Amino acid sequence: MSMVHDNEILSYEINLKQNKIVIHTEYQNFNKIENTSIIFYDVLAHLFETQLSGSIIFEIYNYEIHHFIEENKEILEKQKNYCWPMYYKTINELEEKLMIEQYKYFVISSSYGLSGWVLAKKYEINLIETLNE
């Protein structure tokens, strides 16, 4: 499992100008509390669902772009005329552009609450602090 397995999502920030998403999390285990940030860079699009207080991350998976296309065909067709997530004439053209520009499909799986995905070039997990009670 990753460093964020069983972390509670405290908050998240979406910076559209900087194309960045930061998810602030906390993990409590016995007398130890870890605060961690998950930072997605060069974000093109995202979709979060079922945001709830106390949301718990199960895992963040990294899939190839063809999985993004397969799992999101309906929304891609619906939003194509609005240039979302970018301008494209066909789904195949979009897939090719995303691969050339080296985007990745990150899926946030939850044990409870918030789940979704982020289309970005990379992400990192930063341990901010560890507190002992």
C-alpha cells in the first residue's frame, strides 16, 4: 500500500491558474499523527465524487491513458464541444494528444467518501509532519 493508505482527507485545493491540486491528509495510529500532502502537477482535468467529512483514501492508482479514455467516453463525448479537457475532433485524437503530452490517469480509490480521478503529468506525496501524542 502507498504512504496514504487509510489517510483521512482533511481538505483539498484546486489551483486552476497553476494547474495544481493539493490534497491534505492525516493519518492517526496509536499515539502518532502524520500530516501528508498529495500534490498533482500539470493538472489538465479532474473529477471528484462523494466528498464526505471523514473521507478515507484506500489507494492512488496510476493507469495508462487508454484506461482514462475507456472509462470516461460518455463524459468526453458530452463535453467535446466545450473543449474539455482540451480541444479535439475525435476521441482517438484526444488519446494521442494526451499520450504525446505525457499525461497520466491517477485514480483515487476510497475506503469511505471522496473518490475520483486526476489527469496530470505527475504527483508526489510529501510527509509534512509527524506528531507524537
